Amino acid sequence: MPRRKAKRDENSQKPQKGYYHISAVARMYNIHPQTLRLYEREGLIQPSRSEGNTRLYTEEDLERLELILNLIRDLGVNLAGVEVVLNMLEKMKEMEKQVNELLSYIKEEFFRGREEEFEARSRGIIPVPMVKPIPVKKQETVKNADK
């Protein structure tokens, strides 16, 4: 039995922005609405709710649903495995954010107080590499007249 891709049906048109009702999402992905409710009970997706308590899916929810369906349909991952993968992805995103913050902090600290030096180097006709100068020892002069 061939695997189905977790893509929206070609016949359905995707609006630019907005919210989708559960029936529309079920049609777009060719799944039963009860499956969407199951994914919600398992904590895999969290659609927002209207004042009448109707499930409303955003574009972000649909992207997450596509990932879930790809894991299940294409890779054969069960719901527990999907939960592990989604948790790991969230942790990786958080770690990436923290690393970027650390790199920004290091960059700020490195350049702090040296702005003029770097600005002068960037304005030069010939680019000057940023290396430390090598100290040159002065040679002692010998006084030959007194000896």
C-alpha cells in the first residue's frame, strides 16, 4: 500500500491568512475529524478556540499537522514517537535561540571599546588584518670611542 504524503489536496484552495475549522482541515489533509481531536487530546496540536468553543486552526497549526502526518504516514512513527520528536524539535529551537543570544553577547563584548579601531580599518584603502603587532627589540649601540 503506497504511503500518502501529508500535503493538502490539490483541489483545495489555501486562503492567505485566517483560521480553519476542523472540517476544512480534515478535508484538506484527507483525515477524519476524530483523528484531529485525538491529536489534540494527545497534546500534539493545540488549536485555539472561538467564543462558541469551536476549534480554529492557524497556519502554524497546519504546518505542525503536516509534520505530524509526515512522521506517521511516511516514517511509520507512532503517536508516542511523534511526541518525542516534537519535544526534541522544540528543545533544539530553544537551544538555537540561546546559542544565538550567547554569540550576540560575545560579539558585543569583543567589539565594546574598539569601535573606532574597527571603523578606521574598514575605511582604509588597503584592508588591514586584525592581528596583534609583533614587538621589535631595539639593538643596543656599542660605544667604541671610550674603549
